[in-house]
Amino acid sequence: MRLLLIEADKRRRAGFRQWLDTWRPGSQLVERDPVLQGPLPPEFLAQGYDAVLLAQEWSGGSGLDWARGLARRQGFAPLVLLSARESVVSQADLLGVQVVAPDDSPRLVEVLTAAEQRQSFARSLWRAGRDAQRFGGVFVRGYRHIRRIASGTVSDLYLGESEAAGALVALKVARDRHVEHGELDDSFRRFLQEYEIVQRIRSPRIVRLYDLGVSDEHAWLVMEYFASGDLRSRMRAGTLTVRRALYSAIAIARALQAVHAAGVLHRDLKPGNVMLRDDGSLALIDFGMSKDAALAGDVTDRGMIFGTPHYMSPEQGHGEPIDARSDLYSLGVILFEMLAREKPYKADNPMALIYKHRKEPVPRLPAGFEPVQPVLDRLLAKSPAERFADAGEAAAALESAFRQVLKSEVEA
């Protein structure tokens, strides 16, 4: 049995967990704090759960209010409201929601057993319908198609719901693969290599990958979905505070520390590849252009220039050998853009941008960011030898600058 419990009180969550372990050992309970984590995503149907249990109330909300909204979602998992109030029974009955007193163990067993049987039948019907599990030209079993998020030259990105993960996920689907002289083309190989790279980097600051699939003409990656969007959207919205900008730069540096420790260079670090989780943490995505020292025959290291010109280091832009300090340069560009609200270098075409990254002086930050300027100078140094030796050193310098900025704010 797999249950989702919506409850803000830690003690009540622990009590229910203990009761479930006693009644049905081996069951899986996923807990969600509605105060800290907010409402369930609007596309979520909880198809991977046998039932969703709602607490009676919490600060700023109630289980009955949530039930009114969730019951309207066609195909949503069975709902159980944990309440001892008689007044809510009639309202819940109109919604098709079962109401059980939290301490009524026999009744709770009865309701959850029935919900499990009902949801098992519903899942069987859903699995038999192939259309709901089709993403473009590929059928991906166990994932419900919701919508296409983006389309690229090599792959399409879809929003789906994973039955196994019990959560919304992003599916990156390569449209087709071309075989020449018995070998896959480089774009398709990069797609497969991305999975191998991310699986080796064990860090919460890296996107979580759930699955990889390959058919005759397609491949797909199933990864974490970020409902809060990316750093680029936050920057465009103008809601990025100075503290949040510096916090983000530190988090990116720590993420790069884990990436580089695994022998990987990201090579396409930019705000669009820095994702935001609901809890405020950051995660790096898109390792399709990365270089992995552990994988033989790197498919992105054949004399070609990969990356985004606005964020490429001088050596990367000129197709020269690069190391981890190239990613640190990209971090410096992001840092400047977050604080100055503009890119450090502007030009009408990519080649002019690449030239400016090598020849133009390091830009000055606006007044008030004096503690950060020395850090930026090293991150954006033209020569890799003048930059920080590694991401850990860069993170420590950013943390020191952050403390100085906070101190100056207090003194002011």
C-alpha cells in the first residue's frame, strides 16, 4: 500500500506512520506539509497512490477545502478526510470523500482497504489505455502525458506524472536516432551520455533522474520536474534580491564542486540551466554538452565549440582546451547578471561576443557591491590561471563576500 498524507503536525504524522507500520508493514507513506510545501500541483492526480489522506485543518487551510478542489480532478486518487467532526461528514459525502476519525482504527482499515481495491482497478484501466502514455511518437509505460513543455532540435520536453515516483516528472524525448556506418549520430549519443553523467554525480544540487528508455527510434530521460521554473525566469521577473542572488551564486558554486569532483565539466552553465525547487534550493540540469573524463570517446570534444556565447569562457569560445575553471567563468557571468541586471558583454553576433569575453576588461558592479567585486574579478579573469583554483575555493570566497554584504546592510 502506498499513501500520501497531507498533515502539518509532525507528531500526528509520526503517529500515523507508526499505526501504518503496525497494520500494514512494508507500506509506503509519503508525507507532505501543506504549510511548508504548499498545495499539490494542479496537474497532479496522485495515480501512484492508493489513497490521499487529508488532515482536518492546519494553519491557513483545512482538509475539507483541499478536498473540494481535489475531488474535481477527474481520475484523482481516493480521498480520505481525517476528522472527528460530524459537521463535515455531509459536506464530504457530497464530494465522494470518506471521513474517518483519526483514532477509529477499524474504520480506517476498512476505508483504506476499499480505496486500495478501487485504485488498483482504476490503474489497470489507465495502463491499458496507450494514448494517455504517449509522448510524441513514443509510448512510455507508467507515465501519464500532461502536456509538452518545450521543443528543441534534438528532443522535446514533456510534463508527465510518474506512477512509480508518485510525482510530476519531466520527460525529455529524443525524436529519432540516425545510424551512419553502424554508429549513432553525435546528438543522440550525447542524449544517452547525459544519463550516464548525472547518475554518477551524487548531489542534491543536481537534477534527479528517474529513468532511461530506448526504443528502435527513440530514447527518453525521465527527470525531476521544477514547477518553480529556472533562474532566468526569476531574473526576468525582477524578484531576485541581493541576498538571494548571492545565495544562488554560492549554491551554484557548491553544485559545480560536486560536478567537478565527479570528473565532469558542465560546459553550458547559464541561468536557464539552473532550476528552482519549491523549497528554495537550486539544481543544475542539462548535461548534454558536458565532458566526462570517465567516459571514453567523449562525443562533444571533436574540435567543435559548444555552449552559449554570452556565458562561455574566452578559452571555450575559441575552441581551446578547458578545465573546471571554464565553468567558474560562466558562474561569474551569471553572478554579474544577477547583481547588475544586465549581461557583462553585449554584441550583435556570437563572434563579437566571443571577442569581447577575451579582450574587454572585467565589468564593474554597481555601487554597493564592493565586497563582491574582487570575487567577480577572479571569476571573470581572462586567464584560467588567474581564476579560483576550484569551485570550493570560489564558494568560500562568495560566502565571505556574502557575510560582508550582510554586515554592511546591518551597519547602514
